[in-house]
Amino acid sequence: MSEVKVLKNFINGEFENNSNYDYLDVLNPSTEEVIAKVPSSTREDVDRAIDIAEVAQLDWEKLPAVERGAYLRKIADRIREREPEITQTIVNEGGKTFDLAKVEVLFTADYLDYMAEWARRYEGEIIQSDRKDEHIFLFKRPHGVTTGILPWNFPFFLIARKAAPALLTGNTIVIKPSQLTPINADIFAEICVEVGLPKGILNIIHGRGSVVGNRLASNPKVGLVSLTGSLTAGQEVMKA
């Protein structure tokens, strides 16, 4: 029997225990072996992560977009270096075939590079006014704190799909991985530390959708919620 990995939440650039020390089992769907234990976090854990992200967002927004994009490129490069480990992790926890898992990992890196290119592409507008000798300047501003709620079927790519555009445009993010496939997100957090991403910019909270997902959608400090999931989950997010 392989070693059971005990995961932690990732808040403010650090791995920390959830407040209630309650855990959920993560199974290899092929063997039904317990391969990890993931925090069953509380609303208080979510609120703490959102509060941290709110503070961190103020300085993050001040960075030029090209500097924010440079962090995405660093993450992409490190993903490629750790590809074999990430690929095997996705196979073990999600039951995906090896080749498809490898494609997901490498496509994630490519997507981060793609989004980094938008640092010099997303622009404001100069709008013609109805008044003489007047122009209207439209500047784009971040939402602030964003949140991402993920499914199990493309767990690694969807971290980047939600985080990359949010971070590039000056937002911070709190992510909830699926409780079925959380280990790859733990590796993503490790990579953020390895490349020196400032603390509090990307945070990961594990747990049940009914608790963690609900609070990520209902906390009034959150400016935008992104969900990939079922119709039922989408309805619950809209209610929250």
C-alpha cells in the first residue's frame, strides 16, 4: 500500500491546516485505494483566504500587466519541468489515461503562456462623445477577489483556465478543487511558491462544494465567481 498524502490548504503563500482538522478520503478510482486525505474546510477557512486575497490584490493591481504575465510564464516553465509527476498524479487520482493526462499538463503550460501574451493586448477605449471637444476614456479595472470552483475531469487545466486571466488582469483568486481530484492542485500551489508568486495572489481551499463552494459564491467580498460543473452546482452558486 502506498503512502497516504495528507493535503493542506494553501493560503497567503503557505500550506496550513484547516481549522476543524476534518478530512475526506481521496481514492484511486481504478483500485479504490485511499491515496490522500483532503481537508474538509469550513466557511471560516474560506473567509480567511478571501480576506488574504483582498489585501494582496491592492499591490498586485499596481504591478504592470507585463510583470504579472511574467509570473504566468514562470509557472508554465515549471509545469513543463514537473510534467511526469503531474501527469502521474492526474492518472492516479482521476483515472485518466496516461497520454490524455500528459496532454492536459502540457496544454495547461501552453495556456498560461498564451494568457501571458495578453499583457500587452487588453486595452481600454477612447469613445466619441456627443459633446463638442470632449472624449471619453474607458479604463479597465480588476474585479478584485475572484473565485474558481473546479470539477474532477480536467482538474489541472481548469486551475489555469480560471487563474491565468484573473491574475493577468490584476485580480487575486481563491480556488476550490474537486474533492475527488485535489492532489494536482497541491502541486500547482508548490509551483507558485517555487517561482516566487507573491503571497496571497493565488489561494487554494479544499472541501465540500456545499460548504466551501457555497461560501466562495456568497462572500460579499468576491467580485466574480467562475464555476465549471453540473447544472445543479451552477444553480446553487447562483442562489448563493
